[in-house]
Amino acid sequence: MSAVLLDILVVLVAAKLAAELAERAGVPAVVGEILAGLAIGPSALGLVEPSEVLLTLGEIGVILLLFQVGLEMDLAELGAVGRASLLVAVVGVALPFAGGVAVTLALGETTNTAIFVGAALTATSVGITARVFGDLRALATVEARTVLGAAVADDVLGLVILTVVVRLVQDGSVSLSGVAGILALAVVFLVATAGLGTRLAPPLFAFVDRRARSAGTLVALALVFTLGVAELAQAAKLATVVGAFVAGLSLARSEQVERIRHELTPVGHLFVPVFFLQIGIEADVARLVHPAVLGAAAALGVVAVLGKLASAAGMAGAPGDRLLVGLGMLPRGEVGLIFAGIGLREGILDGDLYAAVLLVVLGTTLATPPLLGRRLRGRRAAGVPAGVPPPEGGWLVIEAGVVDLRPGCGTPASDDHLEVGLGAALAVARTRPGPALLAWLAAGADEPLAWHGAARARFFELLRHGDARSWRFVESTGLLARALPELARALQRRRADPAALDPAAPFRFPVLARAHELVEADAAPLAYPERLALAALLVDLDAGPELARQVVTRLDMGADAEADVALLVAERTLLRAAAARLDGLDEAHVLPIAAHLERPERARALYLLSVALDAGEPWQAQRLDALHRMVQGALDHPEVSGAGAAGLVERRRAAAIALVGGGTPAADRLTHAPGGWLARLSPADAAALAELVEPLAPAGELRVAVRPAEAPGSWRVELAGRDRHGLLAAMAQGLGACGLSVQAALRAIWPDGGAADTFTVTGPAAPEPAAVRAAVLDALRNPASAAGRPGAAVAFDDRSSPWYTLCSVEADDEPGLLHALAAAFTAAGADVHGARVATVDGRARDRFELTDRRGAKLGAAVQDAIAAAVHRGSPAPPRRRRRRPPTRRPRPSRRS
């Protein structure tokens, strides 16, 4: 058992490492996985031997692969690939098959083997071809659509051929009647099971989805259904992969397809690469360079290349570049490898022929991207056609389900390019693009595009009404890269997963769709819904605020829109995280959030974005609603001019300034006081602290005031001076030296270095200000080490505050705990801006607002350092040796 687990470990690590390296080298991941199999197999490093376990895992992988291919195939689209695509597919299957059979027979192999080798050369890899056309922003060209349609069609033809040749080999004879019978059985199986499956499976899965209580029931049923249909295919003496393909086809139109795809894709990430590694493991590296193998591979490669290039003859009378179509049909990829793997396991192919077929598959796969790129760039060098003014009725016309440029009117000018292209993208949601439109868009695929009012309006219309087809059109035609390159790069990162088999998934934006639904149903409509829509799109793309600013600047929406969209993107989790905190609905937390958001419109948009992301469980949604109502209430005070919660803070600020008198240093101190600090104090307390700070004390000095607190036996100790790193730790140490227990703490720090700290303490007697001052100053000069608290639970929250990292610590309430925590913050290089200390049933529950020394939220390294210092303790920092001032000779007096 340990050997099996080690084999699985090596295979999974090698698969993912190879895929990552291949992607970075611009090579299809499947090629990297095969090469990794060669490297770890018995003919190279010998880390893994072929085994039944790996064979079974690979079989599951190929079943999942074909199931996912079926999920992505629409029967309606398959029927509408067009005459040209269908003819290209038929020719591209027939010629390589006939050539492969002839070459293999000439090499002295049996008829059965020759048929299988010919079949292995038939199928085009739709994934590799689509990837190359997509990278070159040419997916919407006539040639790309012809190739992709043909590749889909010859995938189906390839599966039928696979079924036929496997049966022929199993029966051991070849006859015209036998071939016809097997072919008829394969077609009947495909038609019957697909027809029944598409009618019976969707309602069955809808029923299970409604009734199921377990989270994994639906995906387990999908896997059971796939394996069942695969077993049914095997019972009919057909290949299991045919059954898996039919299972995917049956569920492609079910309402649960997105959930099935989402939950099964991670399983495919594990098992599908095992199949391709198994191909490399079973190959003999030495045979790959054997002269006989190289000769056979060269002969088969010539047939494979010429057969696919000749497939362009099927385009007779259709528009497009025939050489480009032929080159696009070259790569064999996954389906060819499936043929090769089955042939080796069934004993149909010997080691030499298997190696030759493997070389042909790898060679065509690697050669296609540079050949396609060179041809596309050469055609594109012809330039952009000149534009003319728009005709009456507009540039676009829709006829017979096709959107195209209005015939006989020339081509749009460059100023109209974006508006026309985006209008076409909207139309593509319900129609197909015409050849003239595609040719015009492809001709200028490298020129940047500028935004104007009409184009912007079309873009926001696309945000509201575009679907996956619309966004795929915008991306594949190069419109997005030319008009919003930052957005195009983010979308490219989204679809860069080499194992993701769903070509439409990167173009689906669930947060944007949900946000649009919420805006449509909102009783209080937003004044600028396009800002929320753009922010939702950026959130779907996992973008940050900097990218949001770049996109808004590119769209030329103005500074206000830039600030709004960047804030929505940056604070996407703020309300949800704050609402989830136990004290998230306290006024002290609500007012700073409202002050940060500043405007009701902005707060409403962030609330809708939070719901669109995921409101969570019902209780979470209720708290989110309550928090939003409280923030809006804080932002809606007619008696205060200005923006809401900021006005509430300003009201407290104004009241405190009135107490100290306008124009005084204390008033200036209050004018620049932090809003969160003012939100937590009464005006009288804020005024008293400001007067304690002013004038700012010299370095190394402190002012101390003591006042009774509300609770009996407690006092407020207020300290003012110049802030320095580790000041809170010294204050906690000094208060402890005076026999005082800290119950709460609050800090304010000004840009000029002024600091005001308020501690609520308990003790046997009222503290003496002079004694407290002396103890704190002594702690600053002689900081003590802090004992560790191994049992303390330390947690960090970066989302609930716009400014700070919130640190929560729960530990046994023991003397010196605050000093230990403050010392840990000091040792890790964090500054404390606020603290709330509470004790419940003998357990301290303390919360701190922290930043790093630059005032930014804490990074992961600082957070880890704090947790380590809390648990292990913090040694006393080394004392700095003060430099002795130079000795000066006394100046002689005048009398002397």
C-alpha cells in the first residue's frame, strides 16, 4: 500500500509541476504532462512503474475528460457548424485515416493495427487550436470559426471511429458488413442514449437538487450517472469514453450544469493529468530515438500533416484562407493520445508504433502555434480598411439570425469602431456574426481604440445585457485588448487554467449578473448604476483597486467615478466582515465605516455589491441588512451639513472645539484628530485630552491626569506626550508596576507625533498621577521582558476596518497580559491605534487596531511574528547606550 501511495504522490506532483512549467514556456499543458510521464517512468528515472492502480486512475481521468467535453458541447451548435466546417471535418478525418492505414500496412503491420493507427491520426484537438486563435485574438475570424466547428465535428466522428476500430479488433476480423454493423450500432447508441439522456437526465437532476440535503449529493449523482452510461457503452461493446461523452451531452442543457461543472472540475484536475502521465510512463524513451521509430513517425507525420492541410478543400466556395484553416486542423492533442493509450493497453500497438504515434501527436501539437501565428500575422499586415461615414439605419443589420455589416456601405471609420463592435457583441447574444463583420474586426486587431460617449454607453449596455457569447466575442475579436487592455489581461488570467475545459466559464460573471438583478429590483435606484456594474465586473475578475482606477481612467469616466469604483472594489468585503463581528453593529464600529464611505449612494452601492457577492446564511443577511440601515442612518442627518457620518463625527468635533475655545492650540489639535477616536469619546473627554496634549510635550516627557470612571472602584488614566514605538507596552508595564489592572484602552496619534492614551483601570486606591508618570518613564528607560501566553488564541481581520488590521486575543485574564500583548506588537514592528479590553468569566477578550510602522495594514509576516511573540513571549529590547556629549572647556569669564 505504501508503494501505491508513493506512486500517486509522485504522479500528482509531477503532473502539476509539468503543467505549470509548460504554461510558463508557452507549451500546451498536455505536452508537459506527457514529458513528465516519460521522465518519471521506468525508461528514464524509474520513479513510477505502470500499475493497475494508475491504470484505473487514468481511466477515471479520461472518462471525466470526455464527460466534460460533452458538457461543453451544444447539440444545436453542432448542428449549425455549417457546410464548410462539416466538409472540412469529413475530409480531415478521411484523408489522414486512409493515409495512416496505407503507411502502416506498408510498414508490414496487420490490418487491425493499420486501422487503429489510421484512426489515431483523425481527430483535431479543439482545445489547442482554440487556445492559439485566442492568444492571437482571432477566435472570431471566419477561419477560426470554420476550424473550431470542424474540430467539434471530427471529435464526434473520431469517437465513432474509435468505437468501430475497438470492436473490429475485439472481433478479430474485418468485413464490409461487420464495419457497417458496428458503425450502425455506434450511431444508434449515440443517438438513442443522447436523445433519452437529454430528455430524462435534466428533470431527474432537478428533482434531486430540490430534495437533496447533503452538499455532495448532486455531484456524486453526476459521477454515478457518467460511470453508468460508460458501463452501458461497454456492455454494448463500445468504448467507455463514448458513454462518458454521451453522459456529458445529456446534462449540457440541465439547469444544474454550472454546479456540476464547478464541483467536478477539481476532481478532473486530479485525475485527467494521470491519464496523460500514464501515456508517458508506458512509453519507452529509448524507442523514441530508435531509427525505425523515427522513420515510422516521419512517414506517419507526413500523412498526418498533408491530410489535415488538404482538409481545407472542404471550404470550396466558402470565404476564408484555406492554408490558415489547414494549419488550424493540424494538432492531434488529447483525442489522438486517447487512441494511442487504448491501442497500447489493448495490445493493438506494439512499443515502436506507440512511440511513433506519440511522436506524431507531440510534433503536430508543438508545431501548430508558431505556424498559425506566422500565417495570421502575415495576413494582418495588410492593414486596416479605410472607413466611411455611417449609413442610414446604422452599420449593423440582422437577417436570418446573422448580424453583419450593412452590405454595399463600405466599412466604419475608426471613431465608430468601438460603438459598432460593442453593438455587434450585444447582438451576438442572440445571433451569429457574419463574415463581413468578422473580417472587418480582424483586419485592425492590433490598433488601440479610444473611448467616447457613444462607445461608453454601449459598454455599459453590454454590462447590463451581455452574456457569455457577447463577452467571448469582445475578447476573441480583440476589441477588449484594444480598448481596455488592463481588463483583457485580467480576463486572460481568469481563463489561463490549463485544466479548465469549459470555454465559456471565463466569460460568465455571476457577481455582475446578480448586481444587475439587485439594481433592477431596488426600490431606491442608484444615481450611477454603471459604477456598481463596473465594480462587480472587476470583482468577478478578482481585480484590485489599482486596476479599477486604470480601467475607469481608460473609460474617461471622471475623478468621482474613479474614486467610487476603486473604493467598491477595495472594500468589497468590508460590510460582510463587519456584520459578522459580534460587536459589528455597535455605534463605535458603525460610525467609522459610515465616515469612510462618506455618501449614501456609495454605501448603498457597496451594500448591493456585498449581497451580490454572497449575503451568506439568513442570519448573516439579516445582520448585513441591519448594518446597512445603521450606516444609512448615520449618513442621513439633515441637521448636519456635509456628508452623513462624517457630519456626525464633525458634530462631536465641533462640540469639543466649543469647549476649549476656537483658535486655541487645543482647538487645532481637535481639528486634526482622528475620526475613529472622536467617534468613541464624548466631546468633553475629547476636549480634556486635547488640552492635555497641548502644548506638545518635549521628547521623553509625559503628562498624566486621573479622573474617576463610571464604574465604582475604577479610574480613567490619561497620558499625553510624543508617540514612540513601544509606548503602549511601556504604559502597560508602568500601570502594572503601580498595581493597576487595565480594563480598556483607547489611543489617538497625530501626524506631528502627538499621542493621547486613555486607560480605564481598577486598583486598591486611586492612582497618583506623579507615580504613574514615573513608572511609565522608568518602563520606557528599562523595558521589561514579557512572558509568553501559549494558550492565547490570536486572530487577525483585515476586512472589517478600512484602515487597520484588527487583532483579537482571547486568553486567561492574568496580571501583565496587556503588557505582554503590547510587547509582542512592539517586537513584531506593529503600532497600536486603538484597544478594547474586556474580561468575561475570567477570560480576557482584547481587540486592537494595528498598522505597521508605515501606517499600512499588517502583512502576513508581521501577523505571524505577533502570534509567535504572544505565545513565546518577548525579550526586553537591548538598551541603547547614550552617547556622552563632548567635554567642553569652560569659557573664561570677563573678570578673569
